[in-house]
Amino acid sequence: MPKTKATDPGSPRAPRSRAVTSPPERPFWQAKALAEMSPVEWESLCDGCGRCCMLKIEDEDTGEVHLTRLSCKLLDLGSCRCKDYPNRHAEVPDCLKLDLAKVQSLAWLPHTCAYRALSEGRDLAWWHPLVSGDPETVHQAGISVREWATPESPAKLRSMERYLIVDWEEMDQV
Ligand code: SF4
Ligand code: SF4
């Protein structure tokens, strides 16, 4: 009968080599709070939907703000980006500079807006260019204003109510 040799349970064993893989790095919008983002990261969060560049009507009685289908004169309706973003305030003095406080307080900021989504603890959607890697997906998913916005004009401004977005709630739940 072959002899068996008991191994010492307490004896050290040579370590087995094993490939150590580090966990995948989380994208900055998941790893950081909005308040911690660099200016470049902050700007890159804008998905280019153009929704916040629609003209708005404020109800004098309730203070409620409603968006219209009329687009700001600086909005390029092809790309849904501002035609002169760095100098926009020279031509459109009331254009807002979004910051964290405004993101948290502006009720009219679209539900789909990346800043609003992150401030509410939601992640970016699949169609966001940072997720898809393609600036066209925000248009393909029907999030941008490309298909339905119309440029402002003096004549249209005289009858702005005609351009109110009445089914915004439905559009907002995309
Ligand atoms: S609604 Fe938000 S994501 Fe869309 S253009 Fe405005 S800031 Fe950018
Ligand atoms: S000035 Fe540019 S960023 Fe401001 S509302 Fe008009 S298109 Fe949008």
C-alpha cells in the first residue's frame, strides 16, 4: 500500500499567481457630484437638446413659466446648439447661465435635461451623447427640438400664445 504523507495544515503555501484586474473607472458624471465638476465637465453635460432655448411665457397670476415652440434667435435648429455660445449675452442678455442653484430651482427645466437628471439622482439616458458617443442620438431619440421648433420672428412674437407647448408634460416624460 502506498504511503500517504499528511500535509501540515499550518505550513505556508506558495502563493498562486493570479491576474489582478482593477474595477472599471466610473464616468465622471457618476463619480462626482455636480458641485465637484470642472467647468469642462459641467459644459459637456449639456446634451444639445435645445429645449431650454425655447422662448417662455410667464403667467402673471401664478408665476408659472411655460415653454413655447419658438426658438431663440441664436439657436441653430440643425445642431440645436447656440450659434455664438461664448458671446451669447451680448445678443441675448436674458440668456441664463445655468449653475447648480438654478438647476435646483428652475421648475421649467426639462425633465430630460442632464443637469436636472443628475441633481435628482438619475443617471444619464442612453441617448445622451456622453453615453452613446454620438451627438446624433439626442435627435434620433426625439429629445431635441430639431423636429418641432420654429425660429422666433417679430410676427410670431406678437402671437406667442399660439406656440405654447400644451403637451409638454407628455414630451417631458421621455
Ligand atoms: S435642457 Fe439641459 S441638456 Fe438640454 S440644452 Fe438645455 S441645458 Fe442642455
Ligand atoms: S443665447 Fe444661445 S444658449 Fe442662450 S437661449 Fe439663445 S440659443 Fe440658447
